[in-house]
Amino acid sequence: MKLDDVHKVFNQGRPNAHAAIRGVSLTIEPNQVTCLKGASGSGKSTLLSMIGCLSRPTSGRIHLGDRMLSSLPERFLTDIRRHTFGFIFQQFNLISGLSVLENIMLPAYPLAPEYKTLKQTAHGLLGRFDLEHKAQNPVQWLSGGEAQRVAICRALINDPQILIADEPTANLDTRLSHAFMGQIRQLREIGKTILITSHDPVVFESPVVDRVIELCDGQVVGG
């Protein structure tokens, strides 16, 4: 994935216009773990949302292979999000009242897979992350570490090429943060491209991370 002179301006043309990303150009290498590091307000989450096709740049180009994502109509971006990216959010965003298994399967429904196959895939992910015994539990019964692993399973249900994690350890203690990075190591070993935003040293100092890109005031200042 390649970004070429990407800018993101909120409230453009208004007195309160804010340039969140300013002229970022970089390449995200495949099959590696890349960490976007920076203080709160540095622009890393905004940049991540554009990379993951959740928002568009104000100007500049974002390429995935031979496709220029920044110029595609929304219906195509939706399709790319579903097939190419898996997302792990800071708050996990699991749906209370649904079981662990149902939460994991949910992102796959728009792709209309055969239900039996989908259920087998979900159980396979639960087994990989030692959660098979929790399959039928409501997600509100889970511990923080268990909820994190369920969020990873959910992100992997469509077998994405790229896994995106926005501040994934922000609500975890140090022990669980190290455990999360162990899970990231496993995903890198099976060939996933992983992009993480974090200001947590447990993340950006981890030997699992191949590259750290530092942002400050919407610009790349290191990495």
C-alpha cells in the first residue's frame, strides 16, 4: 500500500478548518507489522481511517496494488473494506446481548457465505485463540483479554489481507498488552499485513513490530 502526498482537512473553507494530515507519503510493506506512533492529536487515527477506506483524503492518492483507492466510488470502497481489511477498535465494539460466536460471524453476513461454512470458520478462529469454550457466552460476560481476542477473531472472519488496529491496548493492562502482541506475532507468521496505531511502548517497542512511523501534527517525523 502506498500513500502519496495525502492531506486531510476538516471543515475545509471555514474559519475553524483544521489540517489533521499534512502531506504524508509512505509505503506500508506487505506481510509486516507497521506501527503508527504519536501523541494524542498527532493524526495517526485519522491516517488509519483513510488507509482503511473509512474516510477519504482531502487531496493526495492512496494506492492498494494497482488500484487507486482515493478515487473510487463509495460502493467500491465498501466492497474493498469487507474483503481486504479487518478492523480492531479501541473499544472493541462488541454487540452486547449477542453471543461470542454471533459477534464473530456478524461482519461476514453481507458477503452471504454458506451458513455452515461460516460457522465452521468462526469456530476455527475461536479454537486458534483458545476461546472455543466461550462460543455461546454473551460478550458482556467476557474479561478484557477475552473481549480483545474475540475482537481479533471478528476482524479475521473474512480472511482479510490487512489487519488494522487502532490503539488496541489502550484499555488493557501491561500483561494483556504483551499477550496481544503475542497474538499479533501469530498473525504476522501466517502472512497478514498488520497496521497498528499506538503510543504504548509495549506496542511500538515490541520485537514483533517491523517498522515504527512517528507522526507529529499530521506529518511524518520519523520512520
